[in-house]
Amino acid sequence: MVVYADLVFAVNFIIDGSVLLMTAWVRGLRPGWPRLAGAAAIGACYVVFMFAPALSFLYTFLVKIALSIIMLWTAFGFGSLQHFTRNFAAFYGVNFAAAGGVLGIHYLLQSSGELWDGIWFARTGKLGFEFNAGIWFVLAATAAALYVYRAVWNGRRKLERTEAHLAGVTVTIDGREWHCTGLIDTGNQLYDPLTRTPVMVMEASLWQTELPAAWMERIRDTHVDKLLAGLDADNSPWRDRLRLVPYRGINRGTQFMLALKPDGVCIEQNGRIFESHKVLIGLDGGKLVSDGTYQAIVHPSLLESRDAG
């Protein structure tokens, strides 16, 4: 069998470089390209050395661990023991994800006949599997596996950032309570311009059993300014709680949001409870987030209220 050492080196250089780059992304590191290239070259040389019979002793567990340490030290430096340990764990996590992705894609594309042809039994009774894949397949499968890993990891980090700003919301009106999850948005600067009352935005669907159908229709159509004209003929007990809050829309034009004046709002986050009575509930006709993670946008000033916890 003919082995092209330069081709083996190039393929492994690309794979090792991709894994190191993904490790840096997972850990939030920004190493220099020369350091990454040097670490990838060390890993690629190790694979080439494996084809030399005299160097077969290199293919052992301890040598592999030592090589990983050298590669990580070259690419990212040491920093501290904790920092290096986390880099080490992330490096192997990315490696396992990439290797698992390559194997998964390989067996996904195989027929049952090809799968059975790759299975063999040793004299000792052990079961073995033969893995035959072309260079381009390995490169493409590795790229696909790393892409999926990055997408999943990115989604998880985004979810964690969102969850860190979530809080329990309780709104009280006429002795009744409504509960939902809210996102604390430090960029929310919506106030009633006349009273300087902060406005917390909530999905109108949370109130659809209490609000008249005509109100809900106006809210969804964003024609809430026309709703006030028919209030005199409306017998809803909440009509005296209604307010119109002006705000600037995406097109920078002035629009109006229908708001309710509650008796009180309670925000609970990390075991602390904040109560506020000077607040308006702005009603949004759509969904604030597609996956339903939260149903309200909490004004940051509500967390400056009296802590009842």
C-alpha cells in the first residue's frame, strides 16, 4: 500500500486546525494564527510519524495525552491550571463531537450490505468494525460535524444568557393574579410621557379571557387609538384602567400601545422580590419571542423598587 505522507499531513493539518479553532471559539479565546498553525502542524506530524515502524511506541495513551498538552500549550499558552484544564476539556469535547459526527454520517449513508461487509469476527470471538472512507468524505463530514456542534453550542450559550435575565412576573388587578415569565431588558426605556410611569410590555394573549374581543382585535391590528372612541359603549370593568402610551416604531413614526393600570406588579428573580404599584402593562398583539421563553419585557426600573424579599 502506498502512503502519501504529504497528503496525510495536509489532511490532518486541516482537521487539527479546525478542531483547535473550534476549541478557541468555545472557550472565547483569540490566539494568533501562527500559534494555531504551529499546534496543528505538531498534530499532523504525529500522524505521519505513526507510519514509521520504529516510532510505533508513540501510539500509546500517555503519548497522546502528552501530545494534546503540547498542542494546547502551543496554541493557547498555559495561563493557569484552571484555565488550561478547561481548554483541555473543551479540546477533547470538540474532538469527540467531530469524530462522532464523522462516524455517524458514515454509517448513516451506508446500506445494510455495506455495513455487514465491514463487520468481522476475530478468533477470540471479539467483534470488529472496518471503517473505510475517502479523504474528501472525512473532511466534509468533519466540517459538517463541527458546524452542527457550533450551532448547538451557540444556541445553548444564547439560551443561558437569556435565562440569566429571566424573572417571574405577577400582576395583580382587582384581587386576582396573573403569572408569567419576563425578560429584564435594560434597554427598555418606555415610559408614559405624562406621568413618567414605567411601562412593562406583556403579550395580550395572556389577557384574552378578560379583555373584550373587540379590544383584542384592535391590539392585534395595532389600531388601539381607534379603540377609545368606542369605550363609552363598552361595559368592561377595566375600561377605567386603560391608557394609551405613545412610542416610536421601527419606521421611527409615532405609534400607540394600549396599556393597563394594574394594582401592583411583583418581580421575583434569584430569590429576591420587588414590588411596584407605579407601573403600566403595555399589551403587545403578537408573541415577544417565537419559542415562548418569556411573555413579558420587564422595565429595569421595576427592580429598583422596594425589595420585599
